[in-house]
Amino acid sequence: MIDDWATRRTYRWCDWSLADLMAAKAATKVSLVMPARNEAATVGEQVTRIRAALVDTVELLDEIVVIDSDSTDDTASIASDAGAVVHRAADIRPDLGWRSGKGEAMWKSQFVTSGDVIVFMDADLLEWDTHFVPGLLGPLLTEPDVTLVKGFYERPMLEGPSASSYDGGRVTELVARPLIALLFPELRGLVQPLAGEWAVRRDWFAQLSVPTGYAVELAALIDTLRGPGPDAIAQVDLGRRAHSHQALLDLGAMATQILAAVQARVGLPAEGSVDLQQFVPGTDGVAPRTRSVDTVERPPLASLDPTGESA
């Protein structure tokens, strides 16, 4: 039953002390991966604080890796100066090509990280704390049957004085949660299914097909549900998180990618791109604007032979 799963597999970040996690970590290697595109304003502080708390003070993290997804600002140099190892996504296995997108950066990270567990964190956070990382690691380091951990949090819309604590998740409420209710009700106990803060065992992530855009989080949940099952998924209350928000038309592209990933997982044919027609103000009234939305997925890393071809 859903309620039983949610009760068993929902935690708070403070359920484990750092000492508990260090003892449970033992020889397990942990990588923190931060996909980033034009996040010069925030990435430096995030890397600096995490490194001080979780590398220099205690060695909970073995590496902090920023995957720069074609930034045009100083994201890469700022992250490197703060102590992260920085790779441009386009430079990782260039023989496999490169596609723009968060999921692409996450998929490519498998080639340049060594952790048995990978923690993903967005690089644009404005309200957050370093406990996000140990909170996500808690179930993976202490529960051998947990494979994937999602963070959840209050996620306010920073614009407007009367917004609810959860109004920041517009695509979650308008797209992801209805899809889950209709097609994957076993996942409806997840508070933030699209959360950018999550963690996964490397050997399982290598089994997953990865959308190159914004659908990677929901795709990973669906595939985990269908693989090791709902009890392999846990969620952790991380408190409060805030970040910059996308414009409405950009959310339309994100929603299209999520719908395409779900379409592929219910057996419907999927195209490599979708022409999304939207409407914007023009000189003579409303004008159509068509944007091509990339819906390509990268194959599971485990399916590739050493040359990068499908095995």
C-alpha cells in the first residue's frame, strides 16, 4: 500500500548524525555532481560551503564534480577556484557527441566520477544548507535495499509576498503529479518527484536510460519503480530550498520533455524532438513562436561497449 511505503521510506535529514554516516560509509566512495549552466552567481558559494563542511571537516564526500553544460559566463572558473573538479559536458567522451541539457550533463558525469554513490545537486540554489548532502546519503549508506533517494523541501515562489511554501514547483503540480496519479500511482507518496537534489547507486544509474533534458528525475523514478520496485525508493525531508525560477514559456519546454519521457515508458513511439508552438506578443497582436524541444534519451551506460557503441 502507498501509505505503508511512504511511512517506511520517508525520513528527515537529521535522522542521521555525521558520525553515524561516516561509520556507515566505511569504504564506500561518494561523488557529488552539480550540473551547471550559467550559474556563476551561485555555484561558487555552494562548492565552497560543501567542501568546507563535507570534505575538509569530515570526509563524507570523496569528490565534488561540476559538469558545465556550455556556460557562457564564468561558471567553470568560479567552480574550479572554489575547489570543484570541473568538466565541460561537450569535452567528456566527445566521440559520443553532445546534447544540451541537464540530463546530458548527469549522464556524462558517469565517465568522470568514481563514487559508488552519486549525489546530484542543482547549482542555482539561493536558500539551502550543506545538510542536503548527508540527508540524501542517509538511506543509501544505512539501508542496503534502497537504490534511489529523492529530496523534498518547502519550495517557495520567491516573487510575491503571499505565495505558498510549495508554489515554486509549477511543473510538478501541473504535469508530473497528474501523470503519476494517472499512470504510476505507486509513486504518489513522493512529495517532490522532480527534485534536483537526489542520490542513486552508481551501478543502478548505469542501468538507466537518461533523457538529456529535464525529464531525468521522473524517468529514473519510473524505471526504479519498474526495476527493483517501490521499496528501493526513499525520500528525505531537507527543510527549505529556493532557487531562481524559469519563465512560463520555458516551463512549457520542460513539461514537453517530461511528457515525452513518460510517453516512451508507456510504450508509445517517441521522436527525437518535438516542435512546440507557443504564442508571444507581436507587433500586430499575438504571434506564434515554434521551438524545437529535444526529447532524446541516452542509453544505459552499462549497455555501451568500451568504444561507446551499444553492446
